[in-house]
Amino acid sequence: MGDMIEIRWHGRGGQGTVTAAKVLADACLSKGGYVQAFPEYGPERAGAPIRAFNRISDHAIRMYGPVLHPKIVSIADATLMDAVNVTEGSPDDCIFLVNTSKDPKEVRLKLKAKDTQKVFAVDATKIALDCFGRPLPNSSILGALCKATGVVKLDVLLENVKKSFGKKFAQKIIDGNIEAAKRGYEEVREG
Amino acid sequence: MGKIVAVTGNEACAQALKQINPDVCAAYPITPATDLMQRFSSFVNDGKVDTELVLVESEHSAMSACIGAAAAGGRVATATSSQGLALMWEMLYIAAGTRLPIVMPLVNRALSAPLNIHGDHSDGMGARDTGWLQFYSENAQEAYDNLIQAFRIAEHLDVRLPVMVCMDGFIVSHSIERVEYIDDADVKKFVGKFVPVHPLLDLDKPKSYGPLILTDLYHEYKRAQHEVMTKAPRVVLEVAADFEKMTGRKYGLFETYRLEDAEMAIVVMSSAAGTTKDIIDRYRDKGVRIGLLKPRMFRPFPFAEMADALKHVKAIAVLDRADSFGGMGPLYSEVAGAVMQMDSKPAVTNKIFGLGGRDYLPDQAEYVIDELITIAKTGKVKTVKEYIGVRE
């Protein structure tokens, strides 16, 4: 990992998107990097579009403020592609990851992604429902993000999912989230 | 070596308070400082600290209780933001005038009206003249480090004054970033045992606090307060030297970045200094000789040291995250004061930025540097005070 990697997350309030950014920061920190994770603070309502950001680097991070040119855009709710400009500021080598049941090729068309940009799709909500019975897609998205971007290794991520959920939830929920992260990693498809 | 963690600025400051274990905290919640004291109150609840937490009905009462507890002979801390600090206003002067070493993280936030919960320095700058020492932190690590050093500085027998440790609301207080914690035992050793001076609770030696002093000696009292402030920088540097021995992290009265051979300088505090450093690197790569000076200690203000650090530059832009309406930005006024002590007189401009949490983006730093290049060439300043990052 050379330069700083900047990530923008699009989600809806209550979906766990901010938690996903936090878990990713923890995972990247535990392998010795420098990290930032922060949401954009606005009116905090369940269901409202929200953005969160990560910066990950081998060197100290000094830049504050929103990520303007994300190397990775992770979209936790496919309906946001119609509601907000999810491709704003995306560079030519941007990687998009979308939580959707649709075919990744269809998603590519929807995003009007450039040929140089990569598009991945994962049915993260379905995986979450299968694994722990609640439509909270962040663990499966994080698994998919590992595979699609290589920003962190799966075993490091799983450890941090365990740590993060271990503080608040029962073993059944933790195991379900671990399983969801693994399945996200396996089931993500490029289009 | 301590533990490396990914935490928010608030979390890091709560951790510092936990490690310091003050005798008394009196607090009232206000965004964005709420989260800091709420985390600390969990430590109290869970028995991780011995602190007596006094939950009061306003910030005026919070500071009043802190003053009472400090005069009684305790190590005392609280935290606040914005309107909370504004409501403390009269008590801030009493804490300083009574020379009580209270330590207070101030999570910087804009002032009403209009209501705004986001970060700017209006609150801290409003307390500029209260007699508190003020430190501004660029990131969560600095907020944590400054808070630990603050107790040593405040309680030093040559100082014995209250200290505010500022960080940018939300931008730092609520962002998760890498922080290196110091081991509990090392913090405890560094801060040392609290030694009460003239405690009210020493009943064998009764004393009185808060006397009436009229025209006979008030003027002398205030001069004495000024004299004490002039002793603070030496203590601040001593404490910083000890801190560097413990952690390897170096602190001064201010930080300079690529300033030694610079032709132009930006003076800016807190998180915006971090962003500015990244942009300075980009201009340096193009051969532009631009540097940065980031004040850490705003009160007392290190005029002479700053004049020396800036003496070789031709043009300076001072970026204020607060305004004095109808006047100049508060940081500008201080830097201008320092410039007046120089033989060379660089051109100085004042940019007001980031009020109410408006993002300080790279293009704003670029605009400032581009203008500085022209000013350094021509020696002419078109507009002394200007708002940047304004939506037109």
C-alpha cells in the first residue's frame, strides 16, 4: 500500500454504515497503518442518506475534511444511486462496491462507470438476513470490500468484526456477522 | 511504549482524564463535548476512577462547583463547548483570578445565533481574556498529549492557573484516528501527586477566598496576574521536554513546518494546520517556498518567539476560525502584535475560514498560497481581511 487510500461510504441512517467505517479503521490500524474514520454530521434520522469516510495510509494522516476523490466508493443501499450523486469526484481508477441483488453488469450501466473504473456487486442484505436474520449489511459489505479492493486481509477483518461486535452483542450475532463477512468475501462479483 | 488505538478525540481525552483520575469533575452536557464527559462518567460509574462526579444544572454551576472543589484542595477537571463556555463566562475569570489550577478540555464549537453545533474557535476566542492558559490541538493525539501536560502546567507552583485544552468540535472530537496511549503508570508518574496549595479544607489554618480589593490594590493584583502569565512559557517548555523524554513526541509553544527557508508563511491553528501541511508539500514540490506556523499555546501568546520564527518571511497569511465582527480575526491581531516587534515588516493578511464547521478544503489553502506568492512579489496587500470558502 503506497499512497493514502480514501474511501467514501454511502448509506442510510440506521444501516450501520458508520460502524462499517469504524470496523475498517480498526482492522487497518491493527496491521500497523494510520487511519481516519468519520461520518458527515447532519440531521440524524433513520433512513436519511448519510456519508462516511475513511483515510488509510502507511504515513501519518494530516488531511481533515470530507474525501473529495475517493479511490473506493461503497454503497450500502442501491436506491441511493437514484437519490444522491454517488460517483461525484470519482477518479478514473475508482472501485465501486454496491449492495444489490442485481447483476454487476447492470450496476455498471446504472453508475455509468468508465471502462477504467471497477464495479462490484454483492447481495449483502440477503446474506445478512441468511446469517443473522436482520437486514444490516455492513459485515457482508466489509467482506466484499476486502475481496474487491485488498485494502485489508479477510482474517484481520474477521478478528476486528469479532472485537467490534463482541462488545455489544450475543455470541450468536457475532458468529452471524463473521459468517456474513466470509460470505460477502466469497459472493462479491465484478461486472 | 503505550497502546495504539483507533479512537475519537473525545475518547482520547476521556482516557487521559481516566488516567489522571482527578478528585472532582463537575460537568453539564453540551454537544460536541457531551460524549467526552459521558465516557468519563462511565469510568466513574464502573469504578475505574475515584473521581467525585458532580452533575449540575448548568455550566455556570459546573464551573462554580469546580472553583469550590479546587479551592477546597482538589485536583479538578471539567469539559465544555460553545454556549456552555459562554455561560461559564463570569466564573472563568474567578477561576483564573483566584489561581485555581482547573483543567478543562474545550471542544471548540460555534456560538449562537444562528444555532450551530459544528466546530469553530468562537467559543475559545471569547474566553481569550479570562486569564486561562489556552492550548489548541491539531488532532486527537495532540488533544490527549496536551491534556496530560495541562495538569502539570496548571499545578506548577510558578503557574497555578486554569488551563483550557482545545480541539476542533466534530472534526477532531468525533473523528476516529490513530492515537498512541501512554501507559497508565507512566501518566500517573508524569502528572505526579496533587499538592494542594492553601486548601480551604485545611481547617487548622483557616483562610479566606474571594476578597474585595478596590482601588488600593486591584491594579497591582492584576499586574501580578500578568506577571504569572509571563512565567508560564518556561514551565510549558519544561513540561514538554519531560513529555518528550517519556513519549518521544515533541511540543513547543508553537510548531513550525518547512518554515526555516520559507519566503511566505501561513499561520493557522488546530485541524486546519494538518490540511495546510499537505497542501504546502504540494507547493514545495513545485519549488514554492511556503511554510507554516501553528500556534499551540494561544494564551499566553508567545510574541517574541513568534517574531523570531517569522522574521525572514516576506508575506504572512493568518487564518482565523473565528471573527471579531467589525475588528480583525483574533489570531491575526496577535500575530500583527508579534510582527510589530520585528525589524523587517512582512505583509500580513487575515483570512476568516471555516465558521460553523464549514469545511476547510484544499482549494482554500491553495487560494491563500497563490495570493501569498503575488504579495511576496509585489509587497502589496489588496484586502487585509477577507472571508474564504464562502458560498456566493
